[in-house]
Amino acid sequence: AAAFIREIVRLHGIPISIVLDRDKIFLSNYWKEIFRLQGTNMKYSTAYHPQTTDQTKVVNGSIKKYLSCFTFEKPKNWSKWLSWAEYSYNTSFHSSANTTPFKILYAQDPPPLAHYGSQPTPIFEVDRYLEERDRVLKELKEHLSKVQVNMKTKACGHRRNVQFEVGDKVFLNYIYIANNQWFDATMKNFYQGTMDRINIRTDWEGSLQTQISFYKTIHSIFHVSQLKKFIGSNVEKSDLPDALMD
């Protein structure tokens, strides 16, 4: 709670809405009441929803790789350039957001940097610092580009190229029903359904919003790789005769 106030509220104010992974701290009556009085919309995520949980893990993993490459090349003085590493990351273009993290936060691009050699300086230390800083920033952008390519390759390597139409019936990968106690991990490559696809999400590439008809405790948005098209006509449900019901 103290970290939330220090790192979020202090810098950006009380959020209008929060996406939560059902952490027990924010599920307490204390915080629920504070956010209710404030008018903050609490959006709870669910397990096996990559747009809220796995996506964050992937981003965190990419940042770790990004920093690992950086510290490997600067084993003795990496801490000196750590702030520039953060600046480089926040001002680099991210295809998932179609902009830079800096612009998302501040709604504008940062002022341009004075690059080495753009203007002469009589102070040797300044000249040397700008030269080294520009070299470090170039290396950081190269590292980030490699990490982003690896992320995309890894993410797309196991996905199927499938197309759906609005109104199609689809089956859902069995693993998304893992919240149920009877779930068997050996069934993870099986599919169950059906449900209507009702919308196409453009904010998350390749994601579909569905109308789930058999489980209401899981999220309604999935990547197309987790769905299979239902082929055939619907089987109408019929009631058993009373004699058999007894």
C-alpha cells in the first residue's frame, strides 16, 4: 500500500481505473472502500488471460534481457548509465503500443538531445561525456531491437494462422478452464465449447472477444491461437423422457 502511494499516487495521482491481478492487498475491504469513495474503477483480471497477466510477464522478461545485455557490456560502470538505459527504453518505439512509453505517459515526445559533434565545446570533459553517452544510447537501442525481435519470434512461433468471421462458433483451448478443480493438465491440447465470437479486438493484435456460454468465471478475450472454428450445425438439446429421468 505504501509503495502504491509512493510510486503511483505521488507522481500521477489517484487512478481512474486499475487492472488488478486479484492481489489480496487490493481485495481488502479497506482498499475497496477507499477506491469506491474515490470513484476508481476496479478491473479484476483472471487466470490465463494473457492480455493482463502473461503480457506483463513477457514485458518484464524483455526488460530483464535488455538490462542483461547492457550490464554484460558495462560490467564495471553500468550503474552510471542506468538512468540513460531507462530513458532509452521509454523513448523507443514499441509496436504493441504503436508509440513510445514516454508519449503514452506525457502525451508528447521528449525534447531532443544535443548529440555529440552537433556543436563544438571547449570543455574536454563535456565532449568526452557526450561521445560516450551517444555510444551507450546507440548500443541500448540495438539491444532493445534484438529483444523486441526475439519477443515477436517467440510469440508467433507457436501460433496458428487462422481466420474467423463475426458470428462464428468456436471451441476454446481446455487450459483456459484451469480454474476448475477437476481440470487435468494432460487435457491442455483439447478444446471445449461452443461460444459465439461477437467482436474483433483491434487494441490487442490477433485477439477476439467472445460470448462465453459455458463458463462465466473466465475472461471473454482470447488470442486466435487458443480457438478452433466449430464446423457443422448446432446440436439441439432435447430433454429426456420422464421415465428415463427417474
